Amino acid sequence: MTTKARIAVFGANGTIGSRVVREALDRGHEVTAVVRDPKKLEDADPRVTVVTGDVLAPATVTEVARGVDVLVSAVGGGDGPGHVATVEPSVRSLVTGLRALGDAAPRLIAVGGAGSLRTPDGKQVWDAEGLPEGLLQIMHAHGDALDFLRTVTDVRWTSFSPAASIAPGARTGVYRTGGDELLTDGAGESRISTEDYAAALVDEIEEARHVGGRFTVAY
Ligand SMILES: NC(=O)c1ccc[n+]([C@@H]2O[C@H](COP(=O)([O-])OP(=O)(O)OC[C@H]3O[C@@H](n4cnc5c(N)ncnc54)[C@H](OP(=O)(O)O)[C@@H]3O)[C@@H](O)[C@H]2O)c1
């Protein structure tokens, strides 16, 4: 898709979601930001339509998705139990809400996790020694969400795993994408700026290269 897309973003005020909103706007797309608390987007870019909604309510997902081309979910976040409790239930709610629209449902692009990516030793990122319990729970919640999505054949979904390390930084526009393997740079590090992650996500919106699968991005 190279024309202007209508995009709705759950988690639009979050670290990743806010970068996706900005990147999509900068490329001329039409963006609806979905937030639980609209006060958090009082200073939103005037080009954004702000609506209130909880991703865990399938009926809300259906309403938000009506007339949209691509639904992005960038929800979760923080160190608390709410993060783990949101990750897999949110993709189930998104799929249920999209199914209600049948053939008119938009594509779904869900921000995933790096934990399930495979490492050169034949293991997965979450098998590394010494990972904190809280982080492991989040990683496995994303793994469960991906396992669920892989059972879905009637909604056009994409799960997009960040590199192992993602943090706000520069938008370079230069990155590599891959499938189920962790991507690392010459120094053996797996990293991406949130800005470049957002650029790669909007590339996926425009090019639809990973419908029905998971992909990842890193330098
Ligand atoms: N390397 C990795 O694998 C990696 C690294 C970073 C992040 N991630 C994943 O990326 C996702 C986003 O992370 P982030 O750093 O951008 O988090 P964040 O800055 O904390 O933002 C999370 C967003 O989700 C929203 N949210 C939470 N529950 C919601 C619900 N029930 N309905 C609607 N919105 C809801 C929050 O809204 P409120 O402001 O209302 O709470 C917030 O906008 C998470 O799933 C995280 O696990 C993966």
C-alpha cells in the first residue's frame, strides 16, 4: 500500500505507540490514536484524531477498527503485573473484535517481544541465564500471544518483535529485518531505536510483507 492509509493505534501515548503515530503522520497517513485516558494526549498533534478505548474490550476494538485499513497495537508496558496481564489478552481481544467485521476487518500489526526469537546456539532469547523473573514473564506473555496469533487464519495479523534492546534515539532509517532469529550487529548486540522501529512498522503498513507471520528488526 503506497497510498494514504487509515491507521488506528492502541497504546498511542506509549513509548513505542507515540513514535508509530508520529512516523505515520509524517508520511501522510491518517491516524486515530486510541488511549484509555484522553488527558494524556491533550497536546496531541492536531492531525491526530483521539478516541478513548480499552484494548481488552472486543466491542471497542470493533468500533475503532471500522473503516480503518490497519490497526496497530502497542500496548503493555511498565514493570508491573498489568504488563503481563495485558499482552496475550490484548491480542485475543483484538482478534475477536476484528472478526466481528468479517471481510471488512483491517490488518492487525501487534508489537511483540524479542524473548521468543531464536539465538545462534539453537535456544531462544528467554533461555539466557540470569534474566529477571519479571522480564521472563513479559517475554513468555509475548510468546503466548504469538502462539495464539499463529492459530489465527481469518484475520490478517502481523507480530513485530523489537530487537532485544529498544530505546528512544535517532531515526536513521537504516535497519535490517528478519524472521524468527534474533538479529545482532557486528558487536553481537541486538538493538534498535524506537524511532527506527516505528519507521520499520510503517514500512510494514505500506508494504505488507509479513501478513500472517512474525518479523523483527535491528541494526
Ligand atoms: N525488546 C522487547 O521485546 C520489547 C521492548 C520494549 C517494549 N516491548 C513491548 O512493546 C509494547 C509497548 O511497550 P512500550 O515500551 O511502548 O510501553 P509503554 O510506554 O508503557 O506504553 C504502553 C501503552 O499501552 C497502553 N495500554 C496498556 N494497557 C492498555 C489497555 N488495556 N487498553 C489500551 N491501552 C493500553 C498504555 O496506556 P496508559 O497510558 O493508559 O497506561 C500505553 O499507552 C509492550 O507490549 C512491550 O512488552 C518489547
